[in-house]
Amino acid sequence: MTIGRTGLAISMMVAAAFLNSLDAIIVRSLAGEVHPLMIGFFRSFFGLLVVSPWIVARIGLRASPYRVLHAVRAGLKLASLVTLFIAFAHAPLADATAINFTMPVFLVLGAWLLLGERVGIASVVGIFAGLVGVVIIIRPGASGFDQWLLFALAGAILTAASQLMLRRMALRDSTDRLVAWNLIMTVPLGLIVMLPVWSMPTWNQLGLLAVQGVLGALNMTLITRAFGLANASVLAPFDFLRLPIVALMAFTLFGEAPAAQTWIGAALIIGATIVATSGWPWRRKPPVDGL
């Protein structure tokens, strides 16, 4: 029975990695046609439509002790999505995906520096190794330097900041309610920042945006259910499948072939993430922060 539950959880994580990779492909397909701020709004809007029955049926929103902090965290989440979408639109997808893996490293770093949480020598070594991996991929100062990858790095940092808020707010509120409030607040914020760049999308573009929102909701559901069936220490490494899946899709659809330093830097980042986060509480829970 345990093997069956673990196998099902692993299958869900593999499916989630595939869906997450499709997210990057959709953004690249819309690049130059739909502004990243519009993509961020519609992804949140359609995602909220999908999960709204769950929110209405299961979540008591009024019980939350927070108000302003929900808006702040939603702003961080929206900013992280938009910066990542900018990277997906302009930078090599494999490179942007690899750099996005540094989010847990920045989460540990932030908890150490900002929240005063204790970290061991292994975590410090992991943080340093992860930053070295980023430098290998971005190559600042080199002729191949791609400034768009800095947006992927910013996306990872902003996501980590949002997760740090989630950790603190979860001390007085339920994770489900925090996630629901995050989704609800992201939509109006996305609408406000989108209006200055608004242009009517075509039906095909709107269809892709709707698919993206549905995939985001399905991805969140799969990850949450998977972590309810098996230990995070078993499941977390399967998230790294996003890199080969994205690389294969990018090569097939856009002719992008990752450079050698992409794989070297990614391997260092993945190893650093495992080392830096070993034993941390978040690895025992689903790392879900909205859509």
C-alpha cells in the first residue's frame, strides 16, 4: 500500500513538472504579442476561476487575522510571476529554469539573515554553491552575458520573499486560507498594473492564457496531493525534472540547445539546493504559494 501511494505521488510530481514546463512554453509562444503584465493577470484570473469552487466550499476567508499583509504577499507573488515571464519570453528557457531552482537557496538565506533562523555549515556551503551556479550560467561580464536572465534570478528571490511571509503568517493562519487569499488578492493587483499596457488579445491568445491558468491550478493541485501521499524528501527531487523537459521542448519547438555551462551551473544549483535545504521544515510540506 505504501509503495502504491508513493508511486502515485511520484507520478503526480512528474506530471506537475511537465505542466510547469508547458507554462514556460506558453509564455515563450506569447512573447512579443502579449505583455508579461497581461500574462500575469490572465494566469491569475483564470486560475482563480478554476479554484473558486474549492475556496467557496472549504475556506473561511473572514477568519484570517491578516488584511494588508495579504496584499503585500500577493504583490510579491505577482512580481515574481511577471519577472519570470519576462525571462521566459527573452532568455533561453533552460537557463531561466535552472536559475529559478535557486528559490529554496534564497529562502534559506532569507530565513537566516532576516528571520534569525539557525542554519548549519552545510546550508551555508549550499547557499554559496548555488550562487556560484548562477554565476556560471549568467556569466556576468562575459561576451555571452544575457541580461534577461537577471529577471529569472529576481523571480526566484521574489518567490523566496513570498514564501518567507507565508512561513511567518502560517503561525497564526492556515496554509489553505493563506493560499486562497493570495489568489484572490493577486487578481485585482494584476488588473491594476496591467491596465497601462492593455491591448485586446486575440481569441487564440486568450485561449492560451486560459490554458495557462488551468494548468497552474492543476499543477498546484497535483503537488499538494502528492505531498499528502509521500514524504517531501522523496518527492522534492522530481521537481528538477522541469529542466530536461523544458530543454527538450525548447529544442523541439524553438531550436534552443542549452550550452555546456547551463548543465554545469544547473547541476551545481540542484546539488546546492538539496544540501542547503536538507532537514528544513518546508521539505516536509508542499512548497505551494498560490498559482
